[in-house]
Amino acid sequence: MPKDMTEKRDIFHRRESEARSYCRGMPALFTTARGSHLTDAEGRTWIDFLAGCSSLNYGHNDPDMKAALIDHIAGDGIAHGLDLHTDAKGDFLSAFETHILAPRGMDHRVMFTGPTGANAVEAAMKIARKVTGRTNVIAFTNGFHGVTMGALAATGNGYHRGGAGMDKAGVTRMPFDDYAEGVDSAALLDQMLSDSSGGIDAPAAIMFETVQGEGGLNAASPEWVKRIAEIAKTHGALLIIDDIQAGVGRTGTFFSFEEMGVMPDIVTMAKSVSGFGLPLALVLVRPEHDVFGPAEHNGTFRGNTHAFVTARVAIEKFWADDAFQRELADKAALITRALNDVAALVPGARLKGRGLMQGVDVRSGDLAGEICARAYDKGLVIETSGNEDQVVKVLAPLTTPVETFHKGFNILLDATRDAVTARAKLAAE
Ligand SMILES: Cc1ncc(COP(=O)(O)O)c(C=O)c1O
């Protein structure tokens, strides 16, 4: 490696906090990216099956979004406008109303929060508490909702929870769909809420992801989601669907709950909503629950004008008709087929997730980590999820061409084969 490259790398070890994570397993010095490919300073390329953890659903540097952003900047368009009216915000809201909300019969208002998913979750939980006058939020095993204090209370992961250094309040944890064998977790929740000695305080909200992204790609069944929505209604709680990772086409439709016959009171969105990897988060809230006063939940960067520009292009380019969604159905089927081949290499492995949010549970965090490490060495960026990091998780850009999917899955197959063989050899020694 050239000397200046080594020096460039040293700065990360010398100065960047120990809290850094992805870069430990993928130490390349990345410089450029386009579509589904990442390139490093030495000219090596990787196929990207991580997509900024679902923040780059339309791939890297989409040419139309890039052109619109460059035009906006070149024309001295507003870069930062607090929550002032700007043409960029107006154009985004119009596109979102026309192509996303109206066709789905959603009368929700759009509240811009601070630009992270966690901040959208904070806002959602606060709205539910203000609307109902109750404190308790029901969240589920393996749920991940972010790491700021309110959101962290709803997050199940013990490692993240441990980082808080204090009590996490206001949340009751219940088993997610299919969490415990033979337990109907919706019936259990209903029974406990209906029992005056069930011990659960009346909830302000019931909040969940329809597919648990960080929690191991656990996909709730439509029946479970519907029953939870009914339970929320019966018990006077708001239904919050956290679509931060599963939304924006990731499960095959714009919202992950679209074909489940439910209408959430609140939806949280972030990650891919800007379409370009720019920070933008929002909360969709039914008008009758839009109760915050001006700036009651504020944030200097609520509404990121550059992100509005790219988000508007993304909506108009991909969601103005159903062509993209139809493509997603074919790609989801391709992913299922390819992952079945991967799973066949690992005894006891099984497929998880749905749509373009699928993976393989290889029943061991060490093995999943080794598969991802070997894939990285062979030119594929891919990560794990799950309570033991035991799920190899595919989060490729939704725009990934079929050819590139095939190349990526060939690498994943090779990596899995090598990892399984290496472990078998080790066990035999
Ligand atoms: C479902 C879900 N909710 C909330 C968050 C938190 O988003 P952020 O990391 O932008 O704060 C994440 C992040 O992975 C997520 O997957």
C-alpha cells in the first residue's frame, strides 16, 4: 500500500472513537460509489449488499437525484431553512401526497423531526403519550428503534440497552410474533391488557416493525399485525409502525404494512426516504393525533432541504406508477431462490425476512460473521443481524440489476462454502 494511504488509514486508529463499528470488519478506504458498487482508494470494487443499512434503497449516486441536487446547489437554492417554507419542501410534500399518501388513502400529516430514525421514534412515542395521557408503550422482543433514551427503552438488544447507563422507562416488552414456540403472542397481549391484574399499565401505543431489521429479519404475519392493530384499538392505544428500515420499498411495497389491511395511527420513516443517503426523518400522523404545538418537538435540522430535493426525485422516478414495484416482486423471488442455495450449504439453516429484506439464519453468530468476512475479501459488502448476529442479511439496493444480484450471490455462495468447510476442518482436528 502506498505510504500516503497508510497515513490516511492511521488517522482512524489514532483519532476515531472506539464506538466505530462497520469499518472494523471492512477496513478499506472507500472513495466512490455508483449504483450497487463501492470502490476504494486502491481501485478495488465491492458489490454492496448493505446499502447503508437500507439508507440507499435506490443505490449510490442515482444520476437523476444527483443532477437535481447539483442544480439546486448551483442555483444557490436554500441549503438550510429550519422549518421555513421552501420550494424544495413544498415540492417534496406535493410529490409525497400525490404518489404515496393519496393513492393509499392516507390522510396523515407529515411531521419533520431531527434527521435520524431515532428522533422520529422519539417524536412518535411522545405524540402517543400526549394524545392518550398515558406513559406506557408496548414494544417487542428483538425490536430495534434506535439508541436515544426514549427509543432505546423500546429497543430489545441488550448490548445497546447496556450503553444507556441508566434505567430505561415507559416501555413494556412483549413477545413478538412467533417468538416463543406454541405461544400466541397477540392473544397473550390481549389477555394481559384485558386482565385488571395483568400488570401492564394501559398503553399509549403499541409499536413494532413488521420485519425486524436489526433483530434478525423476523417477519410478522399479516394476521398478527392485524390482530395487534385491533388490540391497540380495543385498548385505546395508538398503533405505531416503525418503517424506518422496512419502508421505502424494502419489503416490496412502499410501506411494509400496505397489504396487511391495517392503517397505523403513526408511521416513522428515515433511512431511504431522502433516496440519496442524505439524513431526513419524518413521522406520519393521523390528523386527529397531530397534537404537538409549534416546535414542541423541534430540531435544528428538521427538514433537510438537500434531502427534500433528492427525495422528491426519488418519489417521482420510482413511485409515480407501479413499474418499479412489479420489478421488486421479481427481485424478491430471485433473492429467495439464491438464499435457498446458500441455506442448503449450512445444516439447519433457514430463510428469514421477506421482499428485499431477506437473509439466512445460519444458527451461529461466529459462522455468520465468518461468511460476511470471507464475502468481503471476495468483493461483497454484507452484514449480519439478529440477537446473536446469526443472520446473514441481504439489504442490496432495490435498483440492483439482476446480473449484479447473480454476481453477488455467487460470491456469497463461495464465502459460505469456504466458511463451512473451514469450520468442519477445524472441528475434525
Ligand atoms: C427499525 C428502525 N428504527 C429506528 C432506527 C434508528 O435509526 P437511526 O439509526 O437513523 O437513528 C433503525 C436503525 O437501524 C431501525 O432499523
